[in-house]
Amino acid sequence: MRNALNFLAALVAAVIAVLATSIFTVDQRQYAIVFQLGEVRSVISEPGLYFKWPLIQNVRYFDKRILTLDGAEPERFITSEKKNVLVDSFVKWKIIDPRLYYVSVEGDEARARIRLSQTINGGLREEFGKRTVHDVVSGERDKIMEQMREKADLDARKIGVQIIDVRVKRVDLPSEVSESVYLQMESERKRVANELRSEGAAESEKTRADADRQREVIVAEAYREAQKIRGDGDARAAAIYAQAFNQNPEFYAFYRSLEAYRASFKNRSDILVIEPNSDFFKYMRSLAPAAGK
């Protein structure tokens, strides 16, 4: 009886062991390839519970998620101007054909990364060699990345991989080139600044000349208007004087003599040398008897 129980227990344990080696699961983030005696029997891309023959079949898993290829150090490329630039880039990729991926690189992710790195670097070297530093820094950066993604994807499909995106994070100049480039940029900025200053000075002179011309015109017009007003005033004054003279010539002559006396004897230090019987003293002589009274 005990032997029977031991045999049954051993049988159950053997069945459990066989089932354990026959059942496997596939996660939604994985591909699974079932091998039989070293040959690919099937590729599983859907998650779930699966069975395989124990001992003669084995399973290998491959990542279905999007992976990142990011170099540790920037790569040095040469532009069409024969200038070196340091390019830091990264690639987003994923496995789309596990069977081809296994056949091409034996399912080794390190080998796949080396293959993709060579493809990306070669493509970037070619694209950068067609463009100037300005183009690769800002002018055609998006265009370069899109063209690189298309070219790299064509080559990656040969190993069962899809290139989702290629991005250039940073483009720097080597230290030995930076100083000369900065000096060139500084010289260019100084040239532009000098041109702007010259244009500003010319515009200033033009504005100043125009302002001087307008000032001369305004002053001339004001002087002409003043002379016209003065002439009109003098004419009106002369007319008034003439009218007054015609109404009472004797009084007008007397008034004019008083004005002359006032102007001649304004200060005590004024000296007038004239004969006593001159007409200038006409009205003074006529007033002399009244003064004696």
C-alpha cells in the first residue's frame, strides 16, 4: 500500500513537472519565439497562456516596446564648409518582425544597436556633408531628421526593426573651431553695426538738413510778414500824421518840435551846438515873455 502511494505521488510530481515545462506565458510587452531543436517553429505576438513540448522545444522572449538608442558621446561630423561639428542624437526603434530579427542578429539587442548606430551615423555623416553649419544648426534641422528617419528605416527593416524617430539633440562646435567661429560672428556683427550707424548718421544729417531748411523758410516767411506788418503800420502812421498835419499844420509843427526837444534834452549830459536864432528854438522864443511873467 505504501509503495502504491509513493508511486502515485511520484507520478503526480512527474506530471506537474512536465506541465511546468510545457506551459509558458507571453506578456503583452513581449514577443515569443518557439524553437524546436534549434529551429524556429512559431512566433507568438499575442499575450496569453501557451503550451510547448517539453525537452524538445524552448522559448525565447523579445521586447515589443519602443526602445531608445542614445550614444554615450557626441559624434564628430564634417559639414560642406569642411568644419567639424559635434552631434548628439538619439533613435527610437522597435522590433516588428521577431523571426527576421532573430535570423539577422540572432536576437542579440547589442548587435542590433551596433547595426542601427552604424546606419544612423553613416546617414548623418552624408546629410551633414551636404549642408553648412547654419543649415544643420537651425535652417534644415527638421528636414535632416526626417530624411534620416526614412533612410534608416529602410535599412532597419532588413533586420526586422522599425525606426520610429531620429532626433538631433544638440549640435556643437569643437573647442578648436568655436573661437574662430565666434570671431567671425563678432566681425560680422560689427560690420552690420557699422552699416546701421552709417545709415543712422546719414538719416540724421538728412533730417537735420531738412529741419534747417524748414527753419530758414519759416524765419524768412516770418520776416516777410513782419516787414509787411511794419510797412502797413508805417503807412497808417504816415497817413495819420498827414491827416493831422492837414487839419492843423501849426499844432502839428508845435507837437513835432516838442518831440524833438524831448529827444534832444533827454539827459543832462546831452550837448546841442546850434545858433540861438535857429528855427529849432522857434517855439521857445515865443514862450519867453510868458515865462518872464
